[in-house]
Amino acid sequence: MPIFAKVAMIVRMSTMNISLPDHLKSFVDEQVAGRGYGTSSEYIRELIRRDQDRLDLRRLLLDGASSAQSEPVDADYFASLRDRVRGRHSK
């Protein structure tokens, strides 16, 4: 995509100051240096995003576990799913 066609996305950032014991600060600094993060803020934002993803997955799993039981899934089920996606409604 040409540069002129890209839409600028403005993200409003707030500041949060946190206090860490020396051993955790050292750990964060090591992760930033060793894993390609530009700043400790980038590393912390990544940790928060991963935690959000983990919580979303947990919610989906719990929703699925509490949903009504369905028919067993077999090769025919997946074949009909592929047909539906391709626009060939078999049912």
C-alpha cells in the first residue's frame, strides 16, 4: 500500500508510574535489552496485551464449556463447514 494511502491512527496515551523492587526492575531492563523492545513501556504494554488475550481466551473457553452440548464433530461436519464457507450450501 502506498504511503499516502495509509490512514494515520492517533492513539491517546496516558502516563502511569509504577514502583518495582530492584530485582524486578533489573528483570524488566534485561527483557527490554534482550528481546528487542525499545523501552520498558513497550515491554509492559506487551505484557498487558497478552494478559488481555489470555483473559479473552479464558472467557471464550468458559462460555464454550457452559454452552449446550452439540452433536459430535466428525469429518462430515468439517466438510459441510468448508462447503458453506465456499458458498456451496449443502443443507
